[in-house]
Amino acid sequence: MNEHLISDIKRLLLIRYSRLGSEIAQTHISYKSDLKYHTAATDGKEIYLDPEYFASLNEEDRIFLVAHEFLHIKFAHVFRLNDKNGEKKDLDVWNEATDAIINANLKRDGFHIKEGYVNRPEALHYSANEFYEILLKEKEQQKNTQESTSQKDDNQKGEQTDGKHLGDDHSLWEEAFEKQQDSFDSNDFSYEEIDESVEFSENRKERIQKAKENLEHAKEQVLKNIGDNLSEKISLGEVGQSKHEIDWRILVRKEVEKTETIWSQRRSIAENNYAYRLEENDIEDEAETEVLIDVSGSVDLDLVKAFLRMLKPLLKHSKLKVGCFNEKFWGMVEVKANSDIDHFEIPAGARGRSAQTEDWDLAVRSFTRKKEINKIVFTDGIPGPGNMPKEDLKNENIIWLVYGNPNFHPCCGKVILITESQLERLFSIQVPSTKGRLK
């Protein structure tokens, strides 16, 4: 039997529900081939898995199944078969109520509920006892209207005519309950006091807080290791110099790695803590880079395409969007492959405009307002000072790739100066120089 499957799933469950770590670690999980319904079951103390069924599931369905059975144990569902009056509960209704409570909360925490399992989203806001009363009234109403003789909707109720719920097996409950009654002293503890919704809520709050703390720590470490002086100016020397030049690609890669590392830390933290459903607006799904090309004057399209061909491999896992600007923002297009670069065109309306129309303030304001996004402006930096970014943009993290003006000093971001010789060598293009402009 695949014992490693059990240990792997138990480890993942410990990560997702660290608050319950000691209880999960102490819960014994084993294979049992003679289960009545050949899925999974619990007797309130241990978890039993049908080996063939468990092996047939994917990892997410395995962890859901084990989490489901563990939570039956955690909330003592097997031993709460008596109602507040001491009378035996309707076992089928109690089974469905407890499954509904568990599944609704697991779904809220990011788990996938397989088709056919009990799926009652409204159970999220109730304890098992409260939802049991709701389902009991539903059953009574159906009986009064003679609907009890018709077959219930399995997909909605997750119940079959023999009382079995898809997904797990409750056939061990009654026997385990009867054995427990011999040693259970009702004066010691009341199982009726258990409120599953409170426990799930507290666990969720704790995981969100831990995710936030881990995220902040990760950011601090990244910024400490790489450096975060956004106003720093990196110079590759005067235009035309080639001695001791630093490859602009290395510097861009270094800057991009800052945001990609933070992004990957955010995604990893979110996945490990299952916080992505809890704070989905704070977690980006994918790193992105946006590039704005200065297209004022007579633009060399081959230069633009060559630059993009050199830039794209530096971005690794990041999406790439490219747009154009002069005194106007001309929109952006996504670049997924080199073929997109080959077909890239400067908007017809942007060509032939005055060389005095660069609006770098507009360029910065045209980027998407989104966290941890790489923002790059490719410009000659002429004329100077031109319409530079206003002071309210001083905290914007912009990478300025400037190839024509060594005295380009925006109030925001980081400037990387590129020499003519670097452009010619890296792009294999003989770039004409007209008054220092590479256009």
C-alpha cells in the first residue's frame, strides 16, 4: 500500500491548518479495504481510507478527504448523536448536516468540492446543531407535503436512498457512539457546546494574520538583500564610452528580480497558507511588466523591435505588455512570443510628430496602477527637461532606459543610461546618431 501518500497528505494538512497541528499529528490514519462504501470513514478517533479509492484521487481531492474526516473527529460528530433532550438524532440528517458544515468551510478555505459531495454553501454560517435543525424541518415539511416518497435530488442533498453520502462513509458512527456511551460522563463535557463556525473563523483569522506577517517578512528580506533605493541613478558612463561598460541587461534583470521575487514570495505564501481566497484582492496571480516606448520624432522601428527581443528573455515568468507614447498615450498590447515582436507596429497616428512632444509625466501616469508591477520607459530623454514627472509621482518605481541624454533626471524611479555603442553591439544595429538622438 502507498503509505507515503498518507504521510504526504498529512504534512500538507499540517501546513494548511497549523492551528490544529498537534491534533492532526496525533490522529492515526490507516488503510482499510473492507469499508462498506470503499471511500473513507472515521470512528471518531481514527481515519480509515480505502487504498484503491485514495490512490485514484488527485492530491487536492486526497487532502480534502483527509481534512473532512479529521474535522469529523475534531468536532466529535460521531459522539454527538443525541440531541439536547438526550434523544437519538436522525442519523441521516445529522450526517448530512455535519458534512455540509465541514464542506462549506473547506470550500471557503480554498478546497475543491467534488461533484456529488454534500454542497450546501449556506451551511457556512451555522454550527452543525443549528444546521441539523434546519434540515430536520426541511425533512418534516417534505413529509407533510408527501414529498418524502419521491427520490431526493442527490446532487443538491448529497444523499442516496440508503443513507450514504457521496465522498465518505458514516457506517461506523452508531457502533462507535454506543461504545462511547459506556465510558462517557455527560457532566464532564457537553458536546452540544461545540460551534464549528467559531473554530473555522478563528482558524481563518489566524492564517490570514500569519500570511500577512510572512509576507511582510519576505518583503523586508528581499529589499534588504537587493536594496531598495528607488531614487538611485545608475550610470553606464557618458554616451559613446565603451570602456568598463556595464551591460544594461544585467541591471534591468536585477531590478526586475526585485518585483518578481516579491511576487513569487506573495504567491508562495498565499498557496501555503491558503490565503488567496481569503484576501484574493491582495494577491496577484502573475508577475507583470509594462513597457512604454517613446515614439516622438522619427522612430527607428527596428531599434524598438531589437530592444524588445533583448528585453523579453530577461523577464522570465513575467507577462509583458508594450505601449507607445509621445504627447499622447497610444495604448498597450500584450507580447507573448517573438512573433508578436515581429508584428509590432508603432501606431500610425503617433508617427511624424514633433520631437519636442515627449510627455514623461503622462507616461508614468499611463502605467497600470497595480502592486509589484515592473514599469519600464524606453526613451532618448530628449528634449530636457521636457515635461518631466510631477512630484506627486516621486514614489513610483520606474525603470528609465535612457539612450540619448546622460543628464536625464526624473523625480522617480531609477535611471539606466545606455550608450550608443551598447545599442549597436547588443542589437546588432547600426544606429544613426543625429545630435545625440537615436531616432
